[in-house]
Amino acid sequence: MDDARSHASAARQKIHQGVDPIDQRKAAVAKVRAEQVKLVRFGWCAEQYIESHRAGWRNAKHAEQWSKTLKDYAGPVIGGLRVDQIDTAHIMKILQPMWNEKPETASRLRGRIENVLDWAKVHQYRSGENPARCKGHLDKLLPARSKVKKEQHHAAQPWQDMSSLMTKLRQQEGMGARAVEFVVYTAARSGEVRGARWAEIDFKNVAWRVPADRMKAGKEHRVPLSAAAILVLSEARKLTPDCEFIFPGPSGKPLSDMTLTKVLRRMEYAEVTVHGFRSSFRDWAAEATEYPSDLVEMALAHTISSKVEAAYRRGDMIEKRLALMEDWAKHCNTAKT
């Protein structure tokens, strides 16, 4: 009680002296805040941003990519700088050297820096405009990505010529060749196939369940297995009957992506990429079949762009997709006439 009276008396005395105690308190808080801001560095803000958004990202790999790009590219320039002192010159020093050589990486990095600086502004660690924003700012200093480098697509085997490639592929020995066959028959991504485990195969329902952590969209994907794909699995089982992985290398670990690429090079298909078989499948489905495009997109495990459509689509149309994959396998194994 005595302390309260003492504080009240001191406050009245300050008012009589023309000093507003509330303003004085705000000034003291502002001073402390200013001292705190001096300790806030970009690297710390980046870590806090990633941690606060980690739960909303599709998988752990996404967070790792954020951390790596910011650390590798932005870290050497602004990682240790006070976040309130970062300006356009710093951003240009980071982006300019890589904008022409790695436009996609540079663009992704710019967006991540912008998000971190926005986070810092919301937390009152900096003020003013964001020096990493693109529209109306960096787009006046850097050329548009579309003008820098045309997007390069994965080279694909023409769908009309799949049978000749598959004939040569079946003649190749080794686990790498069997993995490439399985990529073709399932239209899956290389990483999904190389990491496949026997525990994921449901032979009773002829389906392969790819776990979410190996899927690009971060969601489990069920792949219907054609008779040709099942045959590849039986051949792989004979090669390594006791390994948890379906397509292991000599060490028992999953094959490398280069191993699959070397299979195509041995066959003198150096211009074709393993990932390109997905494009071969899509082109065949669009040009040579009547299967609906949404069924084909589902077979490719592509994310549905329409949130409304995604909300109403409950099933994965596995039976219809099995018919699609059986027809694809039949096409791949039918000689051109």
C-alpha cells in the first residue's frame, strides 16, 4: 500500500514538473525494444520463420530445403546482419550472381528471403518496405525469369516408339533395368520406385502404397499394378529375396538415380530421361485413348488444382486406373505395325 502511494506521489510530482509518466514509460519500453532489435540477425529470423511454419508444410524435406537455400545463398551475405539494416543492395548482392545461371533457384530464394523479412516486420524487428519484394521493385532491377532461360523439360521417349525401347530394356540384366521397367509400367517417379519396399506391395489387391514421405505432394499414393508390373516384381524378388528394398544396390541400399540413367545409356538411349517416361505415358493417354484427363492426372499423382474438386473427390478410382495401366503396359509391349 505504501509502495502504491509512493508511486502515485512520484507520478503527480512528475506531472507538476511537466513530465508525462505514461510517455516516459513508453519511451523506456521503446529504448529497451531498440536495444533488443540490435541483437536480432537475419539468420535467427530465418530459423524462427521455418520453425513457426514447419507444421504447415507438406513434409520435413520442404523445411530442409528452406533452411539449406537460405543458409547456403543468403547466409554468407546477410545471415549475421541486423535484420533492420538489410536493404536492396544486400538482396542484389545475393541474387545477381545466380539470377542468370540458376533462375529457378534464385527466384525461389528471393521469395523465401521476402517471407522472412515480412515475418521480421510483423514482429517489429524492422520497418519500411521489403527490399526482397519482386513486383514494383526487384523486377525493375532483374530480368524476368522467362527471358533469362527457357524451361527445360525432361527428354521423353515418343509414346509411339515405346515398344522398341521396352524390347531392348527386357534384354538388359540387373536390378537397374528392372527398376526402369517398373518406372515405365507404373508411371511413377524415379525416387518413389528406388525407395520402394516389399512391405508396401499389396499382392492381394495388386496395388503399391507409396508412403507420404516419398511423394512430392506429401500424401500417400496407391498405384494399381498391371500384370506386367507384377512380373517385374517377381523377377526382382529372385535377384534379392531377403532385402527389404525391392530394387536395392549391391550394398542393400536403394539404387542411385544415376544407376537407372546408365541403363538407358547402355541401350543407346542417352537422350531419354527416366523421368521422361511419365510424359510418354501422359502423351499416350491424351493422344491414343479416351481416358479422362483427371484419371490420368491421378495416375501421375498430380495435385488437384481446384480445391472444390479436391474436396468432393473422395476415392482414388483405383479400378479405373488399373484398366488404364493395363492398357499402357499392353501398348508398351505391342510392336509397331
